[in-house]
Amino acid sequence: MTDELPGTDAIAEAVGERQFAAGEPLLRIDGVAKTFGTFRAVDGVSLDIKAGEFFALLGPSGCGKTTLLRMLAGFEAPDQGRILLGGKDIAQALPHERPINMMFQNYALFPHLSVRDNIAFGLKRAGMARADIATRVAEMVALVKLDGLEKRKPDQLSGGQRQRVALARALARRPQLLLLDEPLAALDKKLRESTQGELMELQRRLGMTFIIVTHDQEEAMTMASRIGVMRDGKLAQVASPRGLYEAPRSRWIAEFVGDVNLFDAESKLRDGHRLVIGTRDAGPLVVAEPREPFGEVRLSVAIRPEKVKLSRRGPVREAGHGTAINQLDGVIADICYLGGTTTYKVKLDAGGMLQASVANSARLDVDAYSLNQPVVAWFTPDDCVVLPS
Ligand SMILES: Nc1ncnc2c1ncn2[C@@H]1O[C@H](COP(=O)(O)OP(=O)(O)O)[C@@H](O)[C@H]1O
Ligand SMILES: [Mg+2]
């Protein structure tokens, strides 16, 4: 049996020592599925990752993110599908034989080992020479800025420091691919933001490939060059941060990624390369023609709150837009001051509510709106996205 398993050498030969140039295909996930009992935790995921990418898997709790990572790392075996690294199927390779390392969500540090020994753990197991281990650990300690803390135990460290130990341990064997499962979830907001920047800088400097799991859409958008949104074990959309936010493929994705105004379509009427969509709550809305036709499914119109402009009297008509600007009357029904922006809820005369997010570009509130003030909310057809609902 063991004879048939490719050992470390076979894997090293296949993928290990070879460095992949940025942009080369590194990982192929091909129709991978995993069922626990009767529950399909991962349901036919296919995805290609290129060397040097910073990829984020984004999805709500329980959608299968950790299970997918565990299969990549070799802690779970897929029921279906293949995982190829550098074109070679790694199904039979044990976790420590894969040039892949995983940083666990709870860090999983060894409580009885010092920082130094936690970082050295995988290197010792791989049989690295003592002197080389010392050099590598020192390198890692400097890399994640843990100098002076080498002898401490995990319970003598702050949350942020523990996170760095886990990161250093995961990086120590210089994996081709690093999997990070909610690496920043345990940190407070300020520390999380600075650590995001550090992780990005580290990834660039090492020229490594990162797959990060997060349920936080801002974190995914900040760090990753591509994002895969997971829902119920499936990949719902793979896109750049901008693509995901500005061109979500479904109503669910639009709502999951950021705030959005959504109006159910009741009728549609073609007008050149524009559509006029009748909605109950916002009246007729002029929208740009969707790139792909949706057929006869139910549609809704999505408008991000920051695309909605408010004014006291309506917009000055710009040349070219003509009468195509959507202009909705209403009154201010709710005001939420958030510092950099203020979110206004406008109760539309048509009946619905529309959120507008307005930048507070001046310190004094001369331009602010007050409760019950009549306003005109407006946005262009291109600000609207038509989605299947
Ligand atoms: N070992 C397991 N046995 C049974 N069910 C599991 C196991 N691991 C995960 N699950 C279930 O699979 C689903 C996906 O889990 P997980 O991959 O951890 O989600 P996520 O990381 O996206 O929150 C969850 O409903 C979870 O309860
Ligand atoms: Mg998880």
C-alpha cells in the first residue's frame, strides 16, 4: 500500500523545488466535492489559481470554506474531483508531503512550546539540520517582527503576536502555496487593518501564492486581487473586487458584498439600448441594457447607495444624459452619521425606501440634509445593475 503512495521525493520532483513564475498556472481545483453524512459541504468547486496570486475565498459561515482549504492541504480527501498542483494530481500526498501549508483559524499553536519551537516544529519533523533550522527560525522571527519574544510561550503573547507566530510557522517550510483560514478574525479592527497591509506586503515580497478565507467582504476586497464567493458549498462568482462589487451576478451576491438598494421588476420595456424597468417601490427606472440577456426570469434592479446623489431641487442636466437620468422624489426618513460618510434613507413618493451614502467632504454640515426634508434622489442608468432575483 505505502509503496503506491508517492513520497516526499516524488512530490518534490513533481512540484516541490520548482519555483513557479508569477502568472503560471499553479493550482487546479477540478469538480471537487465533499459530503459529511448526507450533507454536501463542498459541492463541485472548480477553480484555477495562478502563481503569485492573492486569492480570497469569501462566504458566510458554514458555506464550506474551511472544508475546501482542508482538502487542498490534505487534511480531508475529496469524494469527487481532483486537485492538481503544477499539473500533478496530489490526491495521494499527505499534508506534510505537499508544498502547501495551512494557517488555521484558531492558530493551533502548541501551548507548551516556545515561539522558537513552534516555528521550528515543521522543520524538525522534515528532518532539517539543526543549524539550518536556527537560521530559518531567525529569518522567520525577523520577517514577522517577533524579535525578542523567541522564548515566550503562546499564553505570554498578545492575540496579534500569536497570529504572527502561526504565520511564521506556516511560512517556515517555504511552501509554494499558503492557505490562511480567517487569519485576522481574532484581532481587533485597528490591528486587523494594519495586519492586512503587512500580509499583502509579505506576500508580494516573498512572491508567494496565498489563498485566504474570510467572511469579511471588506477584508477580501482590500487584500485580494481575485475573490471567489462561496455559497452552500458552491462557487457563486469569481471576480476582481471591483467586478464583484459593480457587476455582481445575482441578487444574493449584490446583498452579500456591500450595501445595496434592490427593487423588484414588474415590467420591462425596451428603449434603444436602454431598458425601462417598472418597479412597484421606485416607479419606472431607466437602466443600461444588461450584457447578457436573462430570458424570462424575475429581475430586480440594484443600485449601490454611494451611486445615489441627493439634492434639494434635482440634478442639473448634463449634456448627453438628456432625460435618461433617474430622478426620484422623496423625503429624508432616517440619517446615520458614520464620520466619513452619512447614510440617508429616503422615503420615496413612489412608496419604497432608497439609501444614499454621501461623503462628508466638508467639516461643517452646511450641506447636510435634515429629517423630513424633501429631496430629489438621482442616479444614471449605468449606476443600475439588472439582476436575476
Ligand atoms: N468533520 C465534519 N463533520 C460533519 N460536518 C462537518 C464537518 N466539517 C464541516 N462540517 C459541516 O460542513 C459545513 C461547512 O463547514 P466549513 O467548511 O467549516 O464552513 P466555513 O469554513 O465556510 O464556515 C458546515 O455546515 C459544517 O457544520
Ligand atoms: Mg471556517
